[in-house]
Amino acid sequence: MHSWYALHKRDLPWRNTNNPYLIWLSEIILQQTRIDQGLSYYIRFSEEFPTISDLANASEDQVLKLWQGLGYYSRARNLHATAIQIQQHFNGIFPEKYEQILSLKGVGEYTAAAIASISFSLEYPAIDGNVYRVLSRFFGISDPIDSSAGKKIFKELAIKLIKGTNSGMHNQAIMEFGALQCTPSNPDCTKCPLSEKCYALANRRINELPVKQKKPKQRDRYFNYIVLVGNGHTWLQKRSGNDIWKNLFEFPVAESVEKTEAENFQNLNEFCEIVPVEFSQIEHVSSWKIHLLTHQRIHYRFIRVQIENELSLSNRFIRVNKEDIFNFAVPKLLEEYINHSLFI
């Protein structure tokens, strides 16, 4: 496996360092994210915040704005909070012990093991989806990878395999092997160096392993974004509470229980409560679109309203110059609208 890795590994910037801050940064960015998408964000963050202190001293709004478009914004909030935690409790020095790394906000067993092994040569296996797939296929393990019993089996096996190895290289090699060679679908087993001993190949179970037992349930939500435009201004609000996109900015939004057609605005009571304008001022209503999250389907549309006179709104709304709107961190679906709509 190590020799395969030496020949085939991708040349990625975080593989040219054992700096735990940069390893941690790459791991957080790459959670739920493809490398080709996360690479530019890693470069951006490492240049903007070259040290833990730089990141800790930034504002959360700065961090969220730099993260914009990557999704799963709790990662960005945790990233910032953890930098502050390290600054305050570890004197700005990244902790070296596995238990200390695991205590950091937003760091789970996989991330802690990756940092501990790559930066400090500690023998903790980093088990991600790629590793589950390689181990399941090679050893013929049918226990579901998302079950408690299955996770225990895979963890015990991974601990045995990492003993006595170059732990950092071992973890990176098996993850890279799963990403490039033992892929989720249509792996080229004719070029696999492990093919002679692979259980799944010998028993024609490549497409059956690994096994999962759970599928995330999605619920539908309906967001009516109200885009107020007048005298070169619009209005934004900051999302709060324990909900998606916490601390990001958005247009005033009325969440309805279902899709409402254009002619039924009068039935959308939330609209009137949020924005005291006449329905005759509505200039344009976009068609409904869908934005998919792990556990939610967001159905959304934009209702553009032209404001003729000064508008008095709740103090939770911020009046923003059109030109300044790009300084605010917003969810991806709003970013696309701002960049490509008639709003600009």
C-alpha cells in the first residue's frame, strides 16, 4: 500500500507539511467536500490566516465570508471557535496529544486521528468512507459501516493494521487508495495491487460492499425571499437560532408550509408581517427552485419588491447599499441570485 501511495498520490499542498494547524485546516475544509472544490478554499484560508493566531483574531463574519459557497457553515464557525480555544487554552500552540486534539470543537475521532498520525506520528487510524470501503471489500466485512457494531469491528481492525507502521503515511495511503483505486463504483480491479487477495473481487461482491443500513431522511421547507430594492439599497437580516446557515445573512424571508402561487400572495400572512408593503409593488417573482442539503430540501424563490419611499422595518433588518452586499456572507443560493439576477 505504501509503495502504491508513493507512486500514485496526488500532489496536494497539505501533503507537503506536517504542521498540525495546516493539517487540521485541510481536514475541516475537506469534510463533506471534494478535493477539487476544497483546494481553493484551503489556499485562501492558509494565505489569509497563516497561523492559528491570525484565525483566532479574525471576526466570525470574516471567516464566514471567506467560507462562502462551501456549505456546511457550522464547520466554519467551529474552525473559528477552535482557533480561539487553542489561543486561550493552549497558548496558541496546537495540542500534541490525541485526547487534547479530540477535545477541540468540531474535531471528531477521524480528524483527531489524521492530525495525530500525520503531525505527531501517533498510531491512531483515521477511518473515513474510503477506508471503510477498502477494508470492507478486501476483508469481506458485511457489517453495516453506519451501525455501532460495524464501526467497532472496523475500528479494531484498523488499529491492528496501523501498528508498527509510519502512521501518517499509512492513513494517507489507505485513504488515497480508496479515493483513486478502490472507488465507490466501477473500480479498475485489473490494476489493483491487492486484487489477488481481495475478498470482494473473488466473490463478485464489489458492488455490494460496503454495506449501509441508514438513509438520511429529508424534510421539505419553503422559503419566500423578499428582495426589497429602492434608492440603491436593499435589506438583509442575519440568521440566528439553532437552524441552517446560522450567522449568515439573507434577504427577509417568509417560510411557508407549502408552495404558494403568485396569485395567492394574499394568503401568505408571513409576507405582510415581515414587509409592510402593497402587493402592487411586487415587480418580479422567480420560479421555485430546489437547494438540497443532507437532511432538508429547500424550495425557494425570490420576490422582488420595488420601494418608492422610505421603509421602516424591524431593527433586525440591515439597510445595505447594493455595492456593499458582496461584503456579507450569504448562503450559496442567495449568492447565485445576487450575482446573476436583475438585482445587480
